[in-house]
Amino acid sequence: MEELCMRNRRLLWGAVILFVVCLAACKKEKPQSPIPDSLASLQELFNPAYQIDADSIRLMIRSYLNESPVTPWDSALLAHYREKDEFFWLNDSLVSDKPAAQVADSMLFWLGDISRHGINPNLYSVDSIRERLQQIRSLKLQEGKTMNRLLADVEYQLTAAYLSYVCQLKFGFLPSERRWNDSINRIPLKHCDVTFANAALDSLRANPIAALRGAQPSSPLYRKMQEELVRVNAWGKTDTTDYYRNRLLVNMERARWQYALDKGQKYVIANVAAFMLQAINEETDSILEMRICVGSVKNKTPLLSSRIYYMELNPYWNVPQSIIRKEIIPTYRRDTTYFTRNRMKVYDKNGLQVNPHQVNWAKYAGKGVPYTVKQDNKTGNSLGRIIFRFPNPHSVYLHDTPSRWAFTLKNRAVSHGCVRLQKALDFAFFLLKEPDELLEDRIRIAMDIKPVSEEGKKLPVSAAYRELKHYSLEKYIPLFIDYQTVYLSADNNLRYCEDIYKYDSSLLEAMNNLNLKP
């Protein structure tokens, strides 16, 4: 009797294997029978729970679908199983005894290894799917289960998990509304859409293993943070471990976000948290790195993306009204030499210059000031000798500064919001489409720096020479003013920095609330 049961089980297992093999070979054709004709004589061996019917599996999957999809991958999942008969996972690899061929197991491996990305592995039902696979492969159904139900569960859950995994690794796990702390601090980002989700299904169809490997973030910064996370986790649980671990989790999530503005081969990233700027040229594999000063906690530098299109030499500074009210008026009332010492002039609403000593400044303290204040250019100007402009709604820009001492500070959050550059001249040269000795010398001369080239040395003594006042770039350079408390320095080392604006805490809270933290 026992021998007969074993023989029947082997026959049943063979039927399952043949079914999924036939299903894989005929994906686009509707099966004529739940069991291949050659096995029809074995049906009396089957408990009804073991009978397999492709149409029943499809109906079960469709009953799982959310008719009101929330995410783009939900929409792709809905469209595929509602409109197509194709299965992704119910093929010969599902029942193969060769581990290398078991695509479902590969998927479960990647899902279970999500903690490498700083994400909670419980986000995916790996154990539940694996338990169902075991029932299918062992032909030991739990009470109340059928083979059709198990196959439907595995097919649907693996595809749903795959789409969620690929889309969120590519674009980030936090929803858009949970990523930013301040309405003015929003860098436009790419988002997963149905087109991307459908392309992910195409990749799965073509080569599942390659699709899973291709989904892994591969930037040098991301890989360095993955290695660092392994190292930090090995320390055990301490306050120090938590500090570094939380920094890594937040910044790995940031590193998954993709700028909507294309970076191209030549671009600039100003990292507010690190007080550092990197001007990157991928064509020449070079990075110009420098210290920067950014907005104070009270006057935060806004996060943004834009394009640098213009540089101005020896700019005048039109002092913002907020600075006139909050800083200049109180200072002048204590020191009446302020305007003279800082080479500032005052103009009325008609543009006529007025004597600052004849203005009753106390009258306008904390109120609208009907005067403008302009600082003379060149020596001592707060914008330095050169300014770099880019479109933005916040009236901020990158500029030189006469206050060189500020670059020696550890905390360089000292400006009113604009970004001060340590190496403004080098930055100007970086922005040029290609090296140009004569143009570079014209910039030097305008900044009272000696020219270098032989032709450049002739310029100042030429009667026809006109000092360079501004220059429009031949090609705009993408600029990203971002915030990363872990970053990769130009010497390829991972660096930590303080969360000066306290932006990490809200991201960490959002990850906690969504159960994303491992």
C-alpha cells in the first residue's frame, strides 16, 4: 500500500511538472485542458485539491487585483493580469530541482536581502511565499488549500513584490510627500510611472536574473554606503552605532532619488550639509572640490536644481529689503559710519541718491523701507569679484566673497542663503566649454589677478582693451543644491557631516512610520 502511495505521488508530481512545462511553452495559447492529454488516465489518482486549471488560476489572480491602483506598479500589475493570460513564474523553473534555474528562489533571495539597502526585510512576505512554494514542491497541501490557489498566490505575490522592489529601488521608498521638510526646499525628482513599471515587466519576461541584477543601485556613493552599513552593523547596538546607522539609512534613501533635471557629463553639486561643492566633469574624470559657506539655520539655503548660464564680474550688491530692516538699520543706529565704511549708497524710490544721515531710519525699523541700498563693486563688495547666476525663485546665487576667514570654520552656515565659493576663479574656468587661455586671462584681469598667457599679458596695456563685465556660457551647466549628511569626497572616501538644518530627523521618522527601517 505504501509503495502504491509513493508511486501515485511520483505520478502526481510528474503531472505538475508537465503542466507547468506545457504552460511555459504555450504562454500565449489558452490551454485546452487543465492537465495534458497524455495524463488524462491519471486523473483518478488526483484529489480534487490537486487538480490544476489555468483559467481558474487566472480568475483567482484577478480577484486579488486592486481596481483602484494607488501606485504606478499597482496599475501595471492590474493591466497585465486583467488583459493578458501570461504567467511570469509558473514555468519549469518553479519545479526545477536545479537551484540555478529556480527564478522564484532568486527573487526571494533578493527580497530577503533588502536590508543591504537599509530597508526592513519584513516589507515583503518572503516567508509566506517560500512556504507556499514548499507546499507546491512537496505536494503537501495544508488543509483548505488547493494547488490552483497556491499557484495563483505565488504568481501574483512574486510579480507584485518584483514590481514594488524594482520601482522603489530605482526611485526611492518614501512617497513624495514625506521627502521634504519645507515647501521651498523641493528639488524636482523623477518618479516611477506606468511606462517604467511596464518596462520592468518586459525585462522580467526577457531575463529575470538580469532584471533583478539590473535593479540594484550602482553609484559609487551607494555602494560605499552599503559597505559601510555592513561595517557599522558589525559593531553591535550602541548609541554610536545608531548615530552612524541612521545617517546611512537616510542617505541611502536620498541616493535612490533621481534628479528630474538631467545631469549630463558636466554638472555641479553643492552639498549644503557638508559645506562642500563638487564640480564634476565625467568626460575628463575630474572633480573640482571646494569649501562653501551656506545659509544660517535662520536663513536656510534653499534646495533646488537649475542651470548656471551666466557669470558677472565685479557685481554691485543690491541689498535685500530684509537685510536693510533686520541688520543695516540696527547697525547704523549704533555706528553712523556704517554706510561709508561698507561703500554703500542709498537711493529713494525715484532712483535718486540720498544722504543716509538725513534719513530717519528709526522710523522704518521692522517696517517697509522706501529706500534701496546698493554696495559699490570691486574691493570689499559682499559678493566678491564674481557671481554665478541661475534661474530660481529664491534670488540666491553662487558667488565669491571677501570674507575668506569663513572658510576656516567647521560650521560654515553663515550666509543669508546664497552660496559663497572658496575657489571662485577655478569654478569660473570649470564652467567654460573648453579651456581658453585668453578668456581665462580676461577673467583674471577683471578680478585684479595677473594674467598668465603671453597674449593675456598684452591686454591691460592695449588701448582697445575693455574690461570683461559678464560672460554668457556657451552651454548651460546643471546645478543641484542638495543636502546629504553622508557623501563621497573627491578622494573617494565616505564622509559624515552634521545635520545642520535637522532634515534627517523627519526622514528617519517617516521611515519609521512606514516600517521601512530594518
